[in-house]
Amino acid sequence: MEKKSNKIQFMEINFRGQLPSKKIDQSIGNLIKAQKNLKSCKFIEYWDPKDPSIYKVLLNNNSLTHLNLSLSYFHQSFFEGLLACKNLETLELLRCPQMPSHLLDFPLKGSLPIKNLKVIMNYPAAFNESLTVLLHMCNINLRKLFISGVDDIIIDNICSYNTRLTHLSILAQQQIFDPPQSLSSSLQYLCFNFNIDTNSLKIFLNDCKIPLKSLEFHQSDSQGDEVFDSLFFKYI
């Protein structure tokens, strides 16, 4: 199939319910390598190839702009491929995978061109280091960020590394006592979905100096009327 199909622009591969064999990995690698104008690639369910060098094959495709992956482990080949993929604009991860300790400093030598990053399921207690490295690699190039599963540490890292964001959506299962205080001045759209105590939210709303175009927040705990009064007079 890889010999006949070389004009694919959008590719979706589903491994649901099974782990691909090395032979399948090789066939997928050959198919990807044959493409001249591949724009978007999506792998459904976890894909941990037997030969991690396939990441380089995938990311060496200069036309690739959108990548959606489900990984359980970060390989060095994956980061080497990301650093070499100059046209990749959007990276979506089902979750932020585990990163071996010897790679925690390796990616910081380069900067990713990614403008849009989406992490659908993050587990802060387990993978904060992996996500921190990824945010640091994206640094000032990142414009849109969505993370489901943040804590205070991740929020601080976003404020430190990703200073040119225009869109930010952060969701958490736990209560956040200190909402972000030093958000990017370029931010236009902000959405957060977690519990903030009334006083902290009121301070954030009163002190926020960013001329946001859109502010959306979801609270599962009820808030006092004075908080929403503050929101009304500031943004309406």
C-alpha cells in the first residue's frame, strides 16, 4: 500500500483494542515516508512503536502541520523529531506521557515551532516534569494552550514560559488557591474550570490588567454575589 499511496494529506490510524506488531510499525513508517504532502496525522489509542525511530520518519515530513497522538512514554526520538519538524503548528496529546529522567534536560537545548498545544488528560502528581519540559520547549512560540489537569505548579510554569499566549484554557480537578497573577499581556481569551475560593477570585478579577476579549470560568462551588458584582463592573 505504501508504494501506491503517496498523495495522502490527512491520515488517521486506529489501534483500538490491540498493540501493533513491529511489522505493522514498519509498514506505517514506509507509508508515512512515502507521503509528499501530509498535513495532518492522528493515531487513536496508545501508540508505542517497537522502533521509536519511526517518530523521526513521521516528523521529518516537512509538510506536517497537525499531529494528534496517544502516547504512554516519551522517547528521545520523539523529541528529536519535534525539534526537526519546523512546520508543525498543532500538537494534541491524549495525555502528557512519562519522560525518563535522562531526558529531562535534553529538550531544553531547542525550541519547538508549535503554536497550538492541547493536552486532554494530564495527571499533575505523576507527570508534572514531562509537561513542564514540553511547556518550556514551546516557550514564546505558543499561542493557544489547552490543558485538562493542572495544579499551581503548572500554572506558574505557563506564566513563566509561555508569555505570548492569546488563548488559554486550563481545567483542574482540585481547588486552586492562587489563580494566575502574571498572565501574558497578549492574552485575549481565558477560560478556567476549577474551584477558587471567593477571596482569591475577587483579587484576581480586581487586579487583572489584561484587556481580555473573552473571560469564561466554571465553578462547581457557589460564589458570593460580591465576586460576580466585581466581574460585572470590570468587564461589562
